Amino acid sequence: MTLSGCQHLQKIKTEKGLDSYKILHACFISCKTADARRRKARHSVCHTCRVYELRLHACMSCVYFGCHQEEHIQSHARANEHWIAVDMSYGMVRCFACDDYVYDKDIDKIAKTLNYRSSIPAALNQFAVWQPNHKEVELLRKNCKRRRVEDSSTIGLRGLINLGNTCFMNTIVQALIHTPVLREYFLADRHVCQLLKEENEQCLVCELSSIFQEFYSGISSTYIPYRLLHLVWTSARHLAGYEQQDAHEFLIAALDLLHRHCIAGPNDRSGSSPHNCQCIIDQIFTGGLQSDVTCQMCNNVSTTIDPIWDISLDLGTRLYNGSNTTNISGYSNSPSNYDPTSLIDCLKRFTKPEHLGSLAKIKCSSCGCYQESTKQLTMKKLPIVACFHLKRFEHSTGYHKKISTYVSFPEELDMTPFMSSSKIQNGDINGCTKGLSCKNKYSLFAVVNHSGTIECGHYTCYIRQHKNQWFKCDDHLITRALPQEVLNSEGYLLFYHKQILEYE
């Protein structure tokens, strides 16, 4: 190989540049997509003998591919004085006038760049290193005393003023503010309001984005969420007023409102189903719950998959009465005749097959008549954030009480045993939890607690700021908490975040 350069190549570079080399290398040598590979296979043929040859060369002066073995590329070079060609296998440049391969630093740089790009996985190739522009550099210079986010940093921790029995709202806001993926979305300024400029004051998503900016601005004083409260009252009339409200009900209402404002704006009710889109709320919180109903006569299985935002888990011991109760967010499990003592127990009972009884016969599509059946719920699709609602408030006819039973919950949770794919032939869920599956592994990051009675109580929230650094949010008061203090709390809403994200 000639390292000192070639006058014929220098002439090509001077007259035509190296665009032809870039195109040939990108399309036929460093191609990585399926379409590019198919195009290469279709066009990598000698234009003279029409044979697919390994030592194929492409002329850099014109669109001609020729094989080296039968000397068609050499004949083309001599006839047209097109001396420079590219080896289609490795991207090396050959001069047929000098009868040697030629090294050129500019060509080598192009080849290295294109080869590097083709080696990056497609999922990672969409991201690039941030390079500040002139305006951003100027802003960074003006704000030289910026606060760095470190492991001991308290940026993002702010108390919320209780505006009159609004502790239920404050706890949910704290949980949303410290939801990692949601935080990255809003701090990256990804939300683009669909409303007109004079109407965006009514956008709940814009208000939540503003709250994220306030929380992570470095200001530590308490925040007054009066605008958020006004927007919630305007959009969800059943939550308006200063009466005590349920934090779980507010969570579902808030997710529904955020979803609707994301896709259409607050006054548009065209999206009747809050789960059939790819807005940021659905991407983070929506999971898929599979329901399998098996006919006891013919064993025919009817399967449906429903979107859910959370899983409500019963804690009571009353027997199943033959009627399935559906909560506003999806499904809840049917009580059995034992008290669950842990979140794992609740999930096992939730996914356990249950006999629907003679009072709840379902028409079998195979038998053509009403038959007794069994029903089993499993998770078909796991959300990024899994929210578990422990049903501590029991409401019956003329009877209301709070269930204060202690239910333990882990700091790390593996959902693999409760997936539809984990079912075994007899319908039981594979209960083995040895060796957490990385794919379905979750970490606890927020816990909402309720103290008091069903008539008069107060909501507080534990949130994880960094690994093993927990804080208790009691309206305007923010205090440090130990991990064991969090795990020993009563627990009403448990928020878990998936440890490994899968990009589609």
C-alpha cells in the first residue's frame, strides 16, 4: 500500500471532493440497517458480467461496479481513465494507474467515522453528547455559582402548604415530583402545550411542569400549590371543596386529567379511553392486566387484556360474594378467608384462580350456554412505575371502617412470578422468587401513609431522594427518615420504579 499519496487521488479530491466515497462507504460498506443491507445485496453486482463477486470495486468517478477477478474494473479504468476505485468489501482505495492501494488521511477519517456510527446500537444512536451553543455558554458564564447535584444534595425537596385538608393532594404531588422518568421528561422541557397561548393557563400539564421547575430551582422554601388546586377543582368537580378526600382517588383523577390535557387540552373530551395513546403518562403508568376465564365444563379459556394505572389489593377477610368489584383504575383482587401479611401475599391472592360460583355464571363461547367458571388475573405488561393501592378503607351498607393491619413491603420487588408468562398448567403462579429477575425488578421510591380514622385522618409521604436516602414529607415539613422507618410504616399507596427500562 502506498503511504506517500497518489496524484490521481489528489486530482479526484481537488475536482470532485470525497462525497462519492462517503456515499459508497455509507451505503455499501458500513451499512447497518436492514434496508441498507438489502440494497447492498441487490446492487453489489458487476455491471459487465452481472456476477456477484467478493472482490467488487466501485469507480469513484462514475457509477460503475466491476469485478477484480475478471479484470472488468481494470478495463473500465483504462478505457475511461477513471483510475480510482473503492474496494466494496473493506472500503480501501485502489489506484489502477499506480497499480496499488493508496492511503489517505482524509479517507481514513471518513471511514473511521462511518464505521463507528454503524457500531452504535440503534437504540443509543438517537442520543448525542450535549454541546452548548453560544447563548447557552453565555448563560453558564453569567451563572457561575450554580449548585451541583450530589449524593448529599437536597435539591428537589420542598414542603407544600396545606390549603385546608389538602394533605391528600400534597402527598401525591410529592410522589409524582420524585418519579424519576417523569422528572427527566419535565426537566428536559419535553412538554409542548397544544393550547393557544392565552389558554395555556388552564393546562394542568403546564402547571405540573412549572411545579417541577420550582422544585428543582434550588429554592428550599415551602411552595404554595394554589394554582394546581384551582385547576383540579375546575377539572374534577367531585374533588372540589375543603372536605377530606382520598389520596388514591386523587391519584387516579390526576393521572386521567394529565393524560387528557397531554393529548387534547382540558376542554376536549374526545379521548374517552384514557389508555389508548402514547403520552408520557401512559408510557410511565399504564400496565396490562390479563384476565383468563375458564369454563368448568369444557375448559375453554376466554382471555381479555385491560389497561390499568394501579393495582388495588384487598386486606379484609370477608368471603367472596359472587360479584366482581371493579375500581376506577382497573381491577382489584377478590378477598379470601385469610389476612395477608405482606405485599407478596396480597399479590399471590390477587393472581390466585378463584371460583366465580353459581351466582356469577358466564356464557361460554364454546358450550353456548351459561356455565360456572374460574377467573385468574395476571400481569401481561408491566408499567415503568407500578403503584399498589392497599385497600384500607372498607365501605359496606351502613358500615365503614379503616383496616390498620400491618402489611410488610420490600424495598426491591420482583414481579416475574405474577406475570402471565409465569403461569403453569394447573393455573397456579410460579411462586419462586429466588434470584430476582433484572427484567421485572422494581425499587421502592415513594410510600403514602394515612394516620387516624376513616372519618378524620392525615396523609404523609416518604420519598427517596437518592439511594438509601429517604425523607418524610408532612405538608410543609421535610425531615430525614431511615429506610427501616419507611419499611415499618403502615403503607397505603406504594410506588415502585422499574430498574431496567426497555426502549421500543
